Amino acid sequence: MLDIIDIFVQLGERLRSEIEPPAIEELYARAIADNPWFTEHDITCAIDAICSDMLDETRLKGWIREYPKSTTPQRVAIIMAGNIPLVGFFDLLCVLCSGHEAHIKPSSKDSILMHHVVDILRDIEPRIAIYDYNADEKYDMAIATGGDDANRYFKRHFANTRCLLRGSRHSVAVLDGTESATEIEGLWHDITAYSGLGCRSISMLFIPRNGVVPKMHGEPINPKLKGILSTTRALYAMKETSHIDCGAFIMTEGYEFPVSLATVTLYRYDDIGEVKTWIAEHAERIQCIVSHTEIANSVPFGQAQHPTLHDYADGVDTMAMLNEEKFCY
């Protein structure tokens, strides 16, 4: 059997070769038909991020070297989300690189793209340990991602299984007013990528109380988001709610995460200590922090949607968990 690193490096090369039309057009059309929230731009961005940030040979070797490979393969169920293209790929990568069997259940919203990736992997190495998930079977471990309601179901279903469960999270950006035009452009991408559906999509901005709100404006790519924005604008007009219309999203001032997909909360702070306290109090609901300030564990503007191999969802080291005897998160 081919070395696992070689398999994934070849996968990256194959995906990159397909990313340009017309070779990929039929696949894109099928994926978008299954999930109208996807756009060609979203899919291309997701594939490019995976190839650049996860399937680089040097990065893969350095990352895998940090973890022992299992000598006793375990059967690991992977229940994938489908809110953004190929969002479940990293869990598949972790399980296989740990030396375990991956028993996958792609989301119905993202099955076309995920099955395409699996087909490529099987073509590269027919003996690769990827199997279909069966809810009636027992597994040694499970990784499941979904909304809060789904998470409650997973807790019951995998009650006697070592498991890593993930629910809903949000991401924030902390500004101090000295951001460059390039950083604000990156922030725009951090907010608008994938129509704001990803847990790493910025949905709250912290700015100094007397600071100037950064100028951002552009039209949404996705027609479904346009419909939500139109409804939100009408609702705000009817209620005379103060807001800033940025075209692809609407900013409203507040102190909590927004409940609408089309809105971003604008939090005005007095000092950075106030922000740090808020972040600490809401840590279990935060996925990613974008900033160039002194906020711990923040990533640069424009990089929210480019998680590296060490940017584990919910801050839980998936590779370490796969090599522990007992875990349930």
C-alpha cells in the first residue's frame, strides 16, 4: 500500500489539476444542484485552501511527525457537516493519517464533492481504509459535527462510544483602528466567504468606541443570500432599526452573536481588556479570532477561511484524541 503522505500529496495534485474549467464544471453543477448555497467560487476556494494548507508535502510530513501512528487500527465513524464545501475533509485526513479506518457519512448537502474526493483517493490507492458509515453498526470511536440539535442526538447515539462531538460556533474580528486597506479587504473575505455559513466566518466585529467603522461594501454572490438580505432590510425598515448596509451583509450594534445569517454584530469597546474578558466568557462558542492586536491565538486578516493542519475545530486536537485510549468531548 502507498504511504499515506504520498496518497494525500497525489490527491492535492489531482484536485489542483481539476480546479479549472471545463473539467470541473459538471461536478460543480451537480454539487450546486444538491446544495444551492454552494457557488462555483465557494467550491474553488475550498479546494484551493485544502490543497494549499493541508496537502502540501512538507507541511504534511511535519504535522504527521508530531503524532504516533496507531499500530492497532480502530473503526472510526465520521459524521460530516455540509454547510460549506468539503468541510468534513480534515476529519477524514486525521483519521487516515492516524492509521485508523474511516467510516464516513457525508452530509446530504455535500455528498457530491466528498464522494468525488473519496473516489480519487480510492483510485490512487484501492486499499485505502475508507468505508461507508452504517448507523446500525458499532464503532470504536466517532467524530460527529452538526448543529446543537444534532449534537444532542449524537450524544445519545454514541453514548457508549469514545467520541468527539462538535456543535455550533462563531468567529470574531478585533479591530483597533490601525488596520490597512489590505487587512480590511481580507476582513471582507473573512465575513462573506461561503455566504457567512461557516463556523470560521466572522459574525462579530469589535471596534474602539470612538473608532470609525471600516468601509466595506459589495454585492452577495449567492442568490439565496440576496433573498435573506432583502427580507432583513425590510424588517429593519419596518422596525426602524439602526443599521449599516454593506451590501453582502448588514451590521447592527450589540453585545451578542447575531441570530440572522445576513447580519454582523458591531461591538464598540472602551479598552482591549473589555474585549479579552468578553472573549474569555464566550470561549466555548468561538471558533476563530481575526486580529493584529494582542489577542491570544488570533489569525491574520484574510486567513479565517484558511485553517492550517494545526487549527483544530473547537480547539480540540483531533490527532491527539485519535491516539488516546479514552476521550469524549
